[in-house]
Amino acid sequence: MDEHLLIQKYFSNIGSAYLAEHNVEVSIGDDASVTSANINSQYINSIDTSILGVHFLESMTPEEIAYRACVVALSDLAACGAKPCWYSISLTFPEFNEDWLSEFSSGLNRFSEEYKIPLIGGDTTKGYLSITVQVMGQVDSGKAILRSNAKENELILVSGKIGNAFLGLKQLEENSTSKNYQDFYKSPKARIELGMELVGLATSAIDISDGLLQDLNLLCESSNIGAEIFADQIPTSSKKILLELINSGDDYELCFTAKESDIDSIQDISRKLHIPITVIGRTNSSQELVLFDESKKRMEIGSGYKHF
Amino acid sequence: MDEHLLIQKYFSNIGSAYLAEHNVEVSIGDDASVTSANINSQYINSIDTSILGVHFLESMTPEEIAYRACVVALSDLAACGAKPCWYSISLTFPEFNEDWLSEFSSGLNRFSEEYKIPLIGGDTTKGYLSITVQVMGQVDSGKAILRSNAKENELILVSGKIGNAFLGLKQLEENSTSKNYQDFYKSPKARIELGMELVGLATSAIDISDGLLQDLNLLCESSNIGAEIFADQIPTSSKKILLELINSGDDYELCFTAKESDIDSIQDISRKLHIPITVIGRTNSSQELVLFDESKKRMEIGSGYKHF
């Protein structure tokens, strides 16, 4: 099958119900896609590659692989408070297999329906299984939440439970009969609704893909601040392997900063969206990230996910 | 080195002189990049993956690999008549090597300077060498050249010489002492200036990446027309292996259609840009692509690049 027919068969009409509302004029099938923009908007772009054996497991289904690769990319938009507009995908796969492609396509459909965005462009190449997803979102002009805008003496908060994806990954790797955490790894959620609600409230944000402490450290560096974090306040499903959990990555929860005076509004959002949000510490002017245990003794921080 | 420092060191400030003119507000270093849009513009997006051994040779330098991967992606914008705005890149590479990354970064710089666009986002992962480049361009609203808009009884034209990249690839693969065609493969040009000049003149266009006849066939299918092409009019550097040359791909020249009454304007553009433009045939209502030899006998068409 030639690339053109392959794209037509498995990648056209994914999320096509959402083309018009996102001003997509030409979608899959031309040299490139054509969209028009809204005035008074900022556009947020991100690109993310998922590779077999590094970012997802061989045991996952093509449906799960497609869905997860897209959510992981979209998570960067959540951290900016953006509303997703559309996405494009470059898929590298080793051999032509109708069943595999058809299932992969189902995963894209699930993603498109859940986040209500169309797939508007693609490329396919032959090689080791790898998926690059590019996502575009928008926010009102000047409203994008950046990771560089935190100030000292603000609250540091996280959504969800940290380390659940790691627990799921372990269950998957060990082929465990316990499956209660597996979906946190296989089917993460991009915290889009939360990010959008936090526009105007969060002073900075980052998504936790490489481990809470490592990502928070990036936020601190970008904002030129320091932070005090309290280990016993970090929401995890187990306290026994706390450091492992908070450095494990793959959670795609949001870590963000906010003024103390906004805590009530943030708790309202938490209730409204049924997403736990927890204060885990406070920013300061120290330029250093410090983790304390329950007796306020400094703890070793460890390290998060290493790409190389 | 962690991913953050790696991106800072090798991927920040590439083409940064062009950030402001393309309304880029946040570039590399945040979760995502932030841009704003012009009203009365259409935005053109494309994504393209280049893989070692499939889209480029192991013998090429990291500088050449980076440059080529970007040009190849940008070529899709040329076919739409778009002015490039910015690009993002997802790089997968097998091991951390400062020299390699530094040279790769030089190739991105050469590309950014030549096309005057900034790199605004990136992702790095460990794995088999592969580069995915996403490009964004703009045209005035309603002016994007599509591949679906050709009508019957129009001229079919191509830029440049077809098959030169194939001749260059052969010289490279054979480690030939003749190097006169190698740059056509290693350093292709995206026909951006030509595409921009053709806005309002070309009724449809496609870039020739998979072979002239195969790509022209896609244009015909998209436009629901047929075409007659005359082999002896196709500009090639050799007539001996004509079919091989015109089916070889990798040229990144433009194939486009235009009204006969616009031929003088098109020839003016050809002279102004010093790019040969040649009429190679004519569209018709037949739904079929037919190739004629010099005695107007039908020739076998052969086939272009197969992705799978």
C-alpha cells in the first residue's frame, strides 16, 4: 500500500467533527494543513516523541500506544493553560500490518473524541516503532501560564497522586495480577481542564513527566527562585517508597505555583473537576530546592528521569 | 547531561534573530512555545520524519543531516506558497556525543539563517537516529496553493532538473570521485521563494519528493483530473535513464499547474529567481496520467518511491 492510501485509510477523518470549530480549512491529504487563527489569542505549540521500549511497553496494544503518545504530547499544553486546537502525527513503524494500523487508528480516535480535536496532518515512515505528536493549542493573549513566572513566597501545588504511573508500570513489567495502577501508566490523562481553569490563578506551571522534583527544579530555575517541599505532604499512594515515587515521572500531573490568597478559588476548581490538588510547599528566594521530612530534617532529593 | 541542559546548549538561540518578526513570544525552554497570529493569514503546518538509512546516508555529516531534514520538511510549505514562520524539531539519537550534537546544531543554524526562521521548540529522545521536523508558514487568507485545485486544460510545469538528487545519491553511495551531483541530494533547496511568487498564478502545486510521476499522479487524483506528459520535455541531466530519473524522488522541486495565459508571468519569475521552469504537459479530463515519448507513443510510467 502506498503512503497516500495508507494515510487516507487509517488517518483521515480522525476527529473530523472538530475541524470547523478549530478553523481547520485543509486537513490530511494535501502537502500541508491549512488553518486560520483567532485574533487576541496566543498559540501554544509542542512536539513530543514516544519510542517503543523507552516511552511505552511492547506489551501494550497499538490502541494504547497511540492514545498514550498523544496524551503525553498534549500534557505540555495543559501546563500552559491552553485549549487544544489540533494535532499532527509522524508515525514510524517497522512493517505494514492492517490490523496493527487499524487498532492504532482507534487509539487516535479515542484521543480525538476525548479532547475534541482533529488530526490534521501526518507522515509515515518505515523503521523502529516511534510516534512523534505535535499539538497546537490556544489561550487568550497574554494568558499563557509559563514555567518562568513564579515568585517567592507562593504556594507550590500538585494535582493527582504522584507516582501512580510508576506503580502501574511496575505492575505491567512484572506481569502482575494486580492491575489497579496500570491505567495510570497506559492511559494517562492530560490535565487540560485543570490547566484552563488555572489561567489567571497559577503563576507558573509544569507537567510532571520526568519526576516531581526534577520538573519542579526546572520551574524554579526558569523562575529564578527556590523552594521548600514537605515530603509528608506530597500525595502518594504509598509512603514506603516515597522518593522513588516522586522521582519516577510519567504522571503527567501538573505542578504549579499560586498566591496564598487564591487557595480558595483553587480548592473550588479541585472540587468542581474532581481532581485532588495538594499544597506541598512554598517558594522562596534561595535558588535551591529543599525537601524536608516530617521532622523538618533535610532529605536527599535523588534524581528523576534521565534521557541520556 | 540532562535533557534540559542539552536543549539549552545545542538548540537554544538557533535563528533567534527571527523570533520577533514571526511573533514568537516564548521559544525553547518552556513546556511549549508561544506565538501569536496575524489576522488575514492562513497558517500552513507540516511534519516530516527523516531516518538514518532511509532518508539520509550514514556517510553524511551531522551538519548535513540536520540541514537536509529541515529543508525536506520545509519543502511542503513551498508547495503551498507559504512564507516560513518557525519550526520545531524532535531529535532521536543513540548516544550523547558533544561533537556530534555541536555539528548537528550547526546544520540547524545554517538552515535557520538561509530561510530566516527560528527554531522554537524541541524534544530529544534516545534511540535510532531519526529527526522529525515540524514547520509552520503563512500565506494571505485564501491564497494557499493546494494540490486539489487544478482544472483541465492547464499547463503542467516543473522547476529545476528532475533526477539530479538521484544522480547525487548514486555518486554518494558509490563513493564516486565525481561529486558534481552530490549536493542535489545532500543539500536540497526548498523552493520557498518560487512558491511565494506562484501564489495567485499556480492553480495547484506539489513538491516532488517521491518521484515526478507519482507526485503528479497525487495532484491529478486530488484535483480529479488527468494529464498528458511529454517525456522529451521533462528537464533531466541525462536522457538515457529518463524513467529512472523522473521516478526517483528526493528532488524537492515543485510541480504545478497554471493557466496558459499566465505563462509570461511565470517565465518572468523563472528569470528573476534564476530557477528553470519547464512546461512538461497539460491537464485534461481523463482521470489518467499518460506519458508520451517523442513520437507521441505511450510509455510505461513505472513507479516512484515506495514507503512500505
